[in-house]
Amino acid sequence: DVNALHHTIKGELNIGITDNLVTLPAMDVTHALAALTAPHHEVTVHIHMEPSDAVIRGVMDGHLHVGVVPAVNLPTSLETRLLYDEPSYLYCSAEHPLFSVPDEALSLAQIASHPAIRPRYPLPDAARQAHEALNLQASASDREGAAFLILTGRFMGFLPEHVAEQWVAAGKMRALHTATQHYRIPFVLITRHDRRPNRVVDAFLGFISGGG
């Protein structure tokens, strides 16, 4: 109550974030953390970068206050807030045989004839269907692993647009047949439905919603 009188937020925030999101153009989480850690507050932030299933477990068991994960296979005991949709496209590297083939000359049969990467993390139905049409001959446990394999020039694979952008800008990757080879994954902020009142968490959620 004394803190409230002085508009000071004091405490800790444990947040779990799934991999490769720091380059997302939508910076809601970053802006909310900046507001929460402003000099007139006394908040310590602990960020845990983990696979989405580990973030979900952490929120459910109370180890984490909040999490940022794709909206895939989420337990009903979690409350979700949509943050953004993440677009993904099918990429190959500059060393790949299809790199110089323009989209209008590129057939789906050609795409399916080259080795591609199967992700070993949860995907929504549309993303799974996009992968099923490919010639899956390798796998990756996360998006960084997929990028490694794509850069060998031997494989094509789906990457979020914001993850691939650095290599596209450098001329080291390109997206293939963007009209058909794409999907979007919604990312959400998760908390427990039955979470205890917590002024730090409430303030963070308020900043995410634009209340800060």
C-alpha cells in the first residue's frame, strides 16, 4: 500500500521466452520490460530463454510468472493474450541450386524434389501441412538449427521472416515461391488462470496492454 502511494513497483518478474524472438519488429515485450524497470521502480527481471514446452511448464508450476510462446497445444489452465503473428517463409541459401531460379519459373514439384528440414518443435496445423509437402530429409530442434542447415546450401527450410532477414539482406538467403510457401504462427503471453495477485505481474500485463 505504501508503494502504491508513491507509484513505485517493487519485486521480481520471472519471464520465460521461447527462442529467436529478440529480432521481432513488434517490440511489445521489450517496451513493457523497459517501463517495468524504469528508475522510479525497484523491479528485478529474470529472463529464461527456453523451448516453448519448458516455458509452459514453468508458468504452470509457478517457476515463471509469465511466458511468451507460440499458440500451439496450450493447456486450458493458462490464460493467453495475443502479442503478434509471426510470418514464416521457405528459405534456401545462395549456394542452393534453386537460389537463382525466379519464383515464376519455380514449380512446386521442383521445390519438393530438394531436401528440406523437419522442425522438431510444436507447430499449428497450417505449418505442419506446409512441411508435409516437402522432401524432409533433416530435422532441427529450433529455428537457429534450421538456419544452420539452410546455410549449408544442401537444405531448404522454413524460418520466421525476422530471423532470416539478416541473411536475406546480406544476399546469403532468399525466400522461395512466397505466394504459396508461407504460414503464420500466433505468439501469446501466458499466465496461469489461478495465479495469485502480484503487483509486478499486474503492472507488466498493464504495460503490455498499453496501460503504461
